[in-house]
Amino acid sequence: MACRSLAMVNTFITPLLLAIGLSTTPFAVTADRVLTLHAAEASANVLPGLDSASEWALPSLQLALTAAFDCPADTVADALTFSVADTHQRFDRAAIADATTLETVLSVPGGQLAPVTIAGFCSNENATDAPVLLLPGVASAQVSLRCQSETATSVYFASRPLALRLTCKDGEGQAPLVAR
């Protein structure tokens, strides 16, 4: 009988106690309330009729990023840093004073980004069938915010995947993808 009672505790009472405990526990302020990141979709052209290599090296990409931030009470924003791969841009206290949003464009060299697999896209047979391909996570963008008070420093982070829209057409001034 003791085993049956213990099984009842594990099955019914433990989840109930956990739910009650979680519903009454205050949650800490998350980075999403202090710092958010938006990343605009990037684009690149693929030349029609290239061979059907499975990996393609990306060209340099211009990535538009926006951070919205608000340090907790009694602190001030001391620094904000955007980064994608090995490319980063830092804004100091003077650059972000009295701001709650900041926009920047990072120019990320193609060599810092992993190649993408797009076999069959924009080949001679498919050049007009599927002129656009969306790759939802070719890299990720990060932003960090350092908030400073008289006695302490806090750092907050946010990250977003970067989407890339490939278009099957002539380069039109933009470096196209090339087979690896």
C-alpha cells in the first residue's frame, strides 16, 4: 500500500505543487524587456544557369539591424554592441545618450558566413520556375547592452536569426553567389 501512495504523490501532487510554486514565484526581468533586436531581411542575387553545385559561397551582405533598449531604473546605457560573425560595431555612452533605439548597417564579408546549400535553385532547367528562395537562418545577429549604475554593471544580450532572400537574376551591380 505504501508504494501505491507514493505513486499517487508522484503522479498528482508533485506536478500540482510545482504549478503552484511557479505561479507564485516572481520572474526576473528578462533581456527582452531591456533589449530587443530586429534584423531586416538581406538579399543576394544568383546568376541563372550556373552548375548545380550544392554549396554556394555568399557575397558580402549589408545587414540592417535595429536595437530597442531601456536600462533598468537607476542605471544608464554605457555601451551597445552589434555583431554578426566576426563583424561588430560598438557605440559608447556618448553615442547612445538619451536614445532608446539605434539603427545600424553592418557590412559582413562573405568569407565570414558559412556557405549555403541551394542545389537545383536557379539552374538552367529551373531558372524561371522558382525565381526567389528564402533562407531563414543563414547566420545570427547579436546585440549586447551594458547598463551602469554607481555601484554595479549589468549586461543584457539579444539574438535573432538572419534571413536571406536569394533572387535568380543577373547580378545588377551586386556580387552574385559563386560555387565552392
